[in-house]
Amino acid sequence: MVPRQLKVASNVDGCWWNDDPDEQKTYDELGKSFKWKAVAQPLYVGTDSIACGPGVGTFVEYELPFQLRVGSFQIGFGCCSAGNFRDWVLEALNPEQDATADAWQVLFDSGGRSPWPGLHSAIGPVQTFHLDAPFEASRFRICTVRREVQCFHIRSFEQCFHIRSFELFGAILPL
């Protein structure tokens, strides 16, 4: 269950979902399906899951009710092709800029490598990552990105998005 003061939003293939029922977008049911299968129930795997193989730019965003100086994070993966989750970044919204695409700063880039190489049909255990430098923000997101790949039969955006756990570690800043 998501704590009430934590805001969670997601975008999959251009379809928005957020936790405010007054702001549901055009693809309401599709968004709820993604939220349910990729955020609320990431261990669910089914052929109809839109968390399997979503497009580039798919993300889950977390807005904290406070500023956090984050120095590391942990991520765990659901029971579906964890080894293919390789083209993603952790971003934070720069609090000194307006919420545009340029205001999002990459804190961690997977570099085209999965934290769980070769792992399929098994839960991806929690992995910890340390940032190069601490960053202060209240909005963070995990986002898929496009990579150039050399192998002609693999498209870089064929990856599942079953995030089963996500934790940020750092210092809570005074208001």
C-alpha cells in the first residue's frame, strides 16, 4: 500500500496514470492496469500485462512530502525477465527548475546492463546502487530509455517493467 502522503504517477507508452482520481487522463483503464500490474502488484505476470514490453519513456515517479538528499537506492524486480531490464535510469527533478523534460537530472544510468543478468522467470533480488554524488530533491522516477544495440534480433526496448521494490536512502532536509 502506498502511504497517503507519497504521490505516485506513471506513464506507459504515452498513457498517464496518477493517484488523483480528478486528474485521470484519456487512457484511464490502461493507466490503472499499468499501475496495478507494474506498481501495486509487480509479482503478477500475465500475457495481458502492459508492464511486459512497455515502450521507451515508460516511468514510475515518486513524489515525497519532503526534500531528500539521496546518496543511494535499492531496486528489486518482479518475476518476469529481470535479465532484460537493462535500459533504464533513475532521475530526480531539479527543485530549482520548472518541471520540464530538461529539469530531470539523471542520477544513475544502467549503462545498458541489467542488475540481474541472465535471470528469467525468477524474482530479481534487491540490488543496492550508490550515486556518484548526493542529490537533493523530492521527486524521483525510474524511466526506460532507448539504447543502440548491435544484435539485429534484439530490440533494446523489449524489457519488462515489474519494479517490485524501490527505496531511497539519504538525509531528510529541514523545511
